[in-house]
Amino acid sequence: MLVRHKAWLAGSLFLLALVGLISVGFQPAQASDPLDRLLRSRLLEHNITVPEPGAPASPAQVELGRMLYFDKLLSGNRDTSCATCHHPALATSDARPLSVGTAGVGLGPDRQRGQERPHIPRNAPDVFNRGSALWTTMFWDMRIEQMPDGRLLTPAGAFLPEGIDDVLAAQALFPPTAEHEMRGMPGDRDLFGHPNELAEIPAQDFPAIWNAIVARLQRTPPYRPLFEDAYPGTRFEEITIAHVANAIAAFEREAFTLLNSPWDRYLRGDDSALSPAAKRGALLFYGELGCSACHSGPLMTDQQAHNIAVPQLGPGKGASAPFDFGRELVSGSPTDRYAFRTPPLRNVAVTGPYMHNGAFRTLEAAVRHHLNPAESLRTYTPSAHLPADLVATYQDDPAVQEALLDTLDRNLHPTTISDDEFADLLAFLHALTDPAVYTLAQEIPTWVPSGLPVAEIEARTP
Ligand code: HEC
Ligand code: HEC
């Protein structure tokens, strides 16, 4: 009995060893450097992987989405497209603290506001990797949110169209409804001096605005084959704004999923993808500096709102103007005042200026702010960060600063780090850049179905 038992034990040990050998053979080379061993175990603890990119759509849907993304026909005045503020040559943003929408001229930092047009209250985020199914929120205040049961919460409430694929598609419904982003103001005339019919519709009447946009597309014959190829079985006469939004999201997912940064290659097992400085920086980020308390998980965001006491500036948002109360405007809860969704950080070295309102011009300043928010806020010098027309909008009242600090997130406390550590942290953040960010201009079409210029309008004829 005992002998048989021993033989069984020896047999199973042999099998186990065999299985072990085989599986070792299939694993990426074991980290030999102590730094890699430490970092890889830290990453395992924090569940850090390359995010899944999201399911690809058909090439026809992506191509339709590309046309819609660059077509100024979606704006009331026929002068602004998604790309105006999320431009491929500007890291899918506009390189400005606050965006400038319809009636503006020019691109990026050079874009000038039209007469009597305010800045958009917030910074235009990048749209990298937003097609991942891990996303459950959109916007700085998360006013688009997918609930655990799959329901989508949006500013349109019960008027949300049927058939919206996900939060990214839901997001695409709203820029064309926003008066200063794309829709225009009552009385506006478009690029050709014709009345802007979108601007005359009451702001709350989302379905009427969307129907008017669909009608414009249906009056543009080159869109017919594009829609019919993208949605086989749906007649062009039957398309809805959901087809438009889903196609735009399909394009964004296809064009702007960039997961080949040195960091992503390291996460896939290549120890040589990162410099030692970047590895030490990653250890600080996922260790003693506690950055990953909020910039957590594969997307580097917990998709929660936090108040990190970013200086207030700009025209302000909604009912809280001239301030921007952030998440409180959506939740109604005063504990959410000045809280904004943690931004994801891939390609962050090229997506400045930073924060929900572009308050910090450099990545260094944005990172330093976290290390001592109170000091950073109290010593903030708007002229060091902002163009002249925004300097005057900075809220320098000490009472405002104290209010910002009153509800500061508890995860942030004054932290001192050496210059070497700071350089390591920056090396890590720079390793989040996928070199493909520099060649995105190839996504820009030479032509769009409306025949409107793809480049930004450079001047307006009165
Ligand atoms: C006038 C500039 C402007 C235009 C035009 C514009 N956007 Fe944006 N976009 C912004 C700003 C500003 C925000 C942030 C607003 C907020 O969070 O309150 C934003 C947010 C987003 C987000 C959310 C990203 C995230 O992680 O939360 C996506 C995606 C996006 N825009 C895509 C689009 C698409 C698609 C279009 C065209 C249908 C478009 N944008 C048109 C300025 C613009
Ligand atoms: C308490 C949660 C929290 C912690 C901890 C945290 N962050 Fe942030 N981070 C945020 C939020 C929220 C924002 C945006 C705030 C705003 O715009 O008002 C932000 C913004 C940023 C930005 C600007 C990104 C952009 O696109 O504008 C960078 C860079 C950044 N954080 C890096 C770090 C680093 C590095 C650490 C660790 C030293 C860190 N964060 C720790 C919540 C956090």
C-alpha cells in the first residue's frame, strides 16, 4: 500500500515537473534583472496589462466614420469638424488650454475665436484608445456613463437614440448639439451666408437637432454608398443619428488605438523596451508615489472623479460659471465640487496643455502639482501657462483657492522627491508615447462627401 502510494507520488511529481518544464519553455524569458523582477511583481499586484483595444468594425464602417469625423457638414455653420479640436497632427487634441469651436478660424494654438464667441469651458482631451471596452465613462465630468446593467446615462436622458454601441458612440452624439462647439448660435449664417438651421432648434430638443443633421447627410449624395456599404440592409433613407455616431466611434477606435509605446512593449514581456530610468519611474508611479491609486488599471484611470485642486480659469461651465464645479454639475453632490475624471496617461508627453482646463503648460508642472497641490495652487502664475486672453480669467481670489483645497482628494499629500526621482518619473511618462502619434496625419482624408474644405477655415468672408 505504502509502496504503491510512493510510486503514485513519484509519478505525479514527474508529471508536474514535466508540465512545469513545458510551461517555462513557453513563457517569455524570466526577468533576470532585479529591477525587472521587482517591477513585474508590482505590475502583477496592480493588475497592469495592455488594455484590450475593442472589437474592430467593418472597413466600410470605419471609412464612413473617417468621412464624418472630418466633415464640417456636421456643424451648423459648416466650419467645424471633430478634427478641428481632435486633430491627428495635434495628438488628437488641439494643443490649446481651452478649445475654440464654430465661427473660429485656424487650427490649434493659432485658432482665433469668432466675434462674441466664448472659449469652450474645458480642455479637449485626446481620443487615444477610447475604443477599449474597458471604458464606461466619457467626458471630464463623466456625464456619459455606462451602468453595470449596460444602460447608458447621457445628457439626452430618455431621448437617447436606439442602437448606440457604447460610451464612445454615445459621446459622438453631443458635440454637434453644443452651440459653441459645432451647432452655432441662433441667427448664425454658415460659411456660404446661408441660414444655419441647426442653430435655430431649442438646445434641449436633441432629437430635432439629430434629425436635422441626418437630413443634411441625406441631401449629400456621395454619402449614400458610404452608408449603404457600412450598414448593409439599411436604406439610406432610413439611417439615424445612431448610424452616424457608431461609425464615428468605429473610426476613432481604428485610427487612434495606439498600444505600441515602449511601456506597452514592456507589458507584453520585452524587458529591453524600457530604459532603467523609466523602470525606476514606473516603480515610483506604482509604488511610493501612489499615482496608481487613481491612474489605475490597464487604462491608467480609475474612471472616478477627484478634486486635485487645479487652478480655476476660463468662462466656467453651466450653472457654476464663472467656475467649473466639474462632477458636481452631473451628480448634484457638493462633495463632487471641483472633481474631474482621472485622465488616462498614454501619450501624455504629447497631449499638453494639461488638466480639465489646460491650466498647466508643461508635463513637469502637471506632475509637480500633484506632489504639493496647495503650494502649486497658491503660487500659480497664469502668465507662465496661459495665452494672454485667458490670463485674465484666472480665479485668483484666495477664498476660491481655499475652497478648492477644502475638498482636496485625501490621496494627495505633500511629497518630497529628489531631482533624480523626478527625472525617473518623467522618463516613465515619456515611455507612454507610441511613436505612431507622429504619423497620424495619414488619417486625414483629401476629400469629404460634402465637398467642404478638410483643412481648417483660415479666414471668413463677411
Ligand atoms: C470645439 C471643439 C470640439 C469639437 C468640435 C469636438 N470636440 Fe470632442 N471634446 C472637446 C472638449 C472640450 C471635450 C471635453 C468636454 C468635457 O469633458 O466636458 C471633448 C471630449 C471628447 C471626448 C471624450 C474623451 C474622454 O475621454 O472623455 C471624445 C471621445 C470626443 N470629444 C470626440 C469628439 C468627436 C467624435 C467630435 C465630433 C463629433 C468632437 N469630439 C468634436 C472639444 C471638441
Ligand atoms: C487622487 C487621485 C490622483 C492621484 C493619486 C494622481 N493623480 Fe494625476 N490626475 C488626477 C486627476 C483627477 C487629474 C485631472 C484633474 C483635473 O483636470 O482637474 C490628474 C491629471 C494628471 C495629469 C495630466 C493629464 C492630462 O491629460 O491632463 C498627469 C500627467 C498626472 N495626473 C500624473 C500623475 C502622476 C505622475 C501621479 C503620481 C505622482 C498622479 N497623477 C497621481 C488624479 C490623480
